Amino acid sequence: MDFEAASDLYRRSIKPNLFRLDPELAHDLAHKGMPFLKQLVSMGLIRGYLPPARLHCRLFEDQLAAPVGLAAGFDKNGALLDSVDALGFSFVEVGSITARPSCGNPRPRLFRLPGDEAVINFMGLNGLGAEAVAARLKAASPNLPYGVNIAKTNDPGLTGDKAVEDILFSFRAIRDLKTAYVAVNVSCPNTQEEITAIGKELATVLSEIAKLNQRSLPILIKLSPDADDRLLQELLSVSSAGGVKGFVCGNTSMDRSALVNSKDELASINRGGMSGRPLKRRALDLVRRVYALKEASQMIIACGGISSGDDAFEFIQEGADLLQIYTSLIYQGPFVASIVNRRLNEILEQQGLKLNEVRGVKIKVAD
Ligand SMILES: Cc1cc2nc3c(=O)[nH]c(=O)nc-3n(C[C@H](O)[C@H](O)[C@H](O)COP(=O)(O)O)c2cc1C
């Protein structure tokens, strides 16, 4: 069967059963199922999508088959680097990793909102800790390029110099790895401090990282779609002064106004960041604003509510170089990246355009 038939099977038969389970248990099962899916693809029992040259692009030093990567949070500890290529992802952002290992916030902290194809998570940066993840990545033989997302340990007591030192600890742990880039997460809404947790110290973080960054790893900043224009301008000017090579746009949002079919579920969910389809408008807006403010050489990895090739095309038109997906993996199934790539190629083919001819340029697409 091809990946589209497999996706259909997922939506009709597997998803309804997975959705009966606790979301975190379903997530753990999905992790365990990845190597099995890889095997099915390797044996030719599921035919993947081979992106044509039109979709080839670059992630700094690496050539990518297509622009779609797996967003941070799905592979927090770097366990899936040898399997997700079979699903059609061209790169992975591992993490967020934090200096100290952490169990994250108390459960329940992950909620599905199927009526809106959204998720709210209040995970709180759970993970094995920077040193353990670095050891795992060092021993791995990844099939595709990866970036590492570093965040401050979720501890409100860590402020000022201590916060800076905490981030630097993670950078030191990973700076010798074969990582394509390092994303500094200044936008996690799921800690006590919310989106400005490390923002205030960003200038210091970047200048200290520059001293440690002997291999000149590209540094990216992961931004929040909730950042207002002033905060965004500040973060971008500090980033440019600090030699930042690009932006991940962006993280989950605290704004729930775009959720229209989930009122009942929302009543029982306290804090948490929203992702998935209703995030798309905000994420697009973030890409548009960052594209207008950034330096020409800085890249944008767009992320937030991307679930189709048409979405991908829209984000590229707003200025995205590359794309990332998390939540639509839950709703569309494991081959969503291939589905996005195939449709994106179709759109580009219809228009007779290459990827880099679309970036930042508005073109109307026929169905
Ligand atoms: C359960 C879950 C955990 C996440 N964990 C992280 C994380 O550790 N670090 C991070 O930068 N983003 C994290 N994210 C945010 C995603 O990387 C992405 O920015 C966001 O979900 C928007 O993309 P999407 O709509 O395709 O899901 C997480 C998202 C979800 C749903």
C-alpha cells in the first residue's frame, strides 16, 4: 500500500482506538511504533514518498530532500533519529533538552481537542537532561540531519546569572555533536515564568554561547506566536546583534480564542500551550512579522498548525524557508510529512515554480 492508503487506514482504524487511550500513553505507543513503521517502509509494505528535485533544499550545511521536519517536543530525548526519515520527515528538532533531568509538570498535562484538531499541553519540559541526551545522540547513527532545542530548566528559582549558566550547561553538553543547528527556546509557555523566562537574559546567553561555539554551530531562536510587536522587535534586534542565524516561528500559544468546538473540554483544562490547526493563523502572522524584521541571511523555520501542502505553501509565501510539524501527526497520522510534501510539489509544479521562487511572494493557488 502507499503512504496515502496507510494514512487513510490510520484515520479510520488506528486513530479511534488511540484516541480512547490517555494522550501520553498514546504518545508512548506512537514512539514505540516508529521503528516498526520504518521496517514496513524498508520492506516495501508501505511505499513512502520520494521527494523530487523541486523540493530539495538546505538546512545550513545539509542537503534536505524536502522542507518538512519534525518539531521539538515529539522526540525530546533523541530516540527516533533512525526511524522518522521513513515517514517523510527530512530533519528533526530534538528536545527541548534542559540542563537538569525533569519529570515535568504533574499529570494530566496533555489534552486532545479533536473538534478543533488541536492539542493543549502543559508538559513543563520533561526530559532526561542534557548530558544523557547528548550521550545518546553521540552514540546514534542518525539517518537525517537534526537540530537540538535547548531550554532553561523548569525551575522559577533559576533567574539572572543562574538562568544563563543553566542554558550554557546544555550548550556545552551538545556543542561537539553533529547537530545541524541549536535552537534556543525563549518561548515555552509551560513553565512558571512563561514566554520571557530567558528572553531578558538573551543578550548575555548569546554572547556567552558565542565564546563557547568554537565550531560555529548555527544558533536559532524559537519564538512565541504570542509575542507582541515590541517584544518581537527586541528579541530580533538582540538576536541579530548576537549573530543568530534564524528563527523557529513558533511555539504553542496561550491564546485559546481560535478554539471553537472545544468549549466543554476547555472547562477542565487549566494552563497549557495550544497547538494544531487553530494555531495556524497566529503562526502565519508570526512568520510574516519576523520576515519583515529579520536580516536577509537569517532563515525561518515555520511551525504551527501545518497539516497540508496548501498550508506549507502559505507559510513559504509568508517567508518560511523550512517547515515543522507536530500536532497534525496526531490527527493525520505518521505519514503527514509525505502528504504535505506531495501536495506542495503538486502546487509548485502547477505554478512552474521552485521552492525559492515562492518565498515571501504572494501567488494565488488553484485547487
Ligand atoms: C506535547 C507537546 C510537547 C511540546 N514540547 C516542546 C518542547 O519541549 N520544546 C519546544 O520548543 N516546543 C515544544 N512543543 C511545541 C512544538 O514544537 C510546536 O512548536 C507547536 O506544537 C506548534 O506546532 P504544531 O501546531 O504543528 O504542533 C511541544 C508541542 C506539543 C504538542
